[in-house]
Amino acid sequence: MSVYPLDWKLASDRGDYPHMAKNDAVLWERFLDEYGPNFLRFAYDVALGGVLADVATVDAATRTGFQYSTALKIDALGERVDDLWVIEVRPSAGVSALGAALCYTVLASADPLATKPLFPVVVTDRCSADIQLCAEALEVLVIELDVTP
């Protein structure tokens, strides 16, 4: 189960992407400009998994905080009418971006938030042909966007 309840936002809600680096946010806003209207809503920094501290030794807030700090975090979860996109935002996407999208999708599939089919997605500005070949074989959608001004 996600560590904290999801805080859903519309594609038009801009500028508040928790823990997204500045370069990632530029790329993300370009994605929202082009693809945002295709989505019902987005949740950011979705924390899944993590280590559960011993209930007998810590209070609930500390336990949740520790779980959050050790959890894996989805950059963005995008809900469309028929599916949910598990989105990793990464400039110059490589092997680790594909791995993140795949691992987050596996964790999300075990979570009650998976009320619709899940799809791993990488949003990037650059992706080599080798990475694109791997993405296709692993069924990860890679969206390459031009972010030059």
C-alpha cells in the first residue's frame, strides 16, 4: 500500500512536483503541455514499499516517516480513463530509468491503487537506440520530448 494517501492533481495544476529535480520538472511540464489533456489526473512522489519499523518501539508518525524514507517513489502516476501510467521522468534516459519504471510498476501492481491496468513509462529528452530497443522488448513506453527553448 502507498505510504501516504495519494494527492491527486489536474494536468493544469503546475509547479508543485514534490522531490522532482529542476531539470526533471522542465521535462515534466513539457509532457503536461503535450499529453496532459489525455489524463484525468496525476499523483506525484507516490511512495511504495519501504521498511516497516517495529510497532512496539516507535510511534505511528515515526513509523510512517521511516517507511517513507525507505520507500521507492514514483515520479508521477497518471490516470487515464482505462489505465494508469507509472511514469519515471529522467533526462538522458538509460538503463536505470527503464529499471525504475519497471520496478515501480511491479510494486504498484501489488497495491490497492492498481484499480486499472498499469503501464511503465519513461519521459525523457534523449534516449539511445539501444535503450529504445530494450524498452520495446520490456514493454516500457519511452516518450522523448524536445525541451530546447
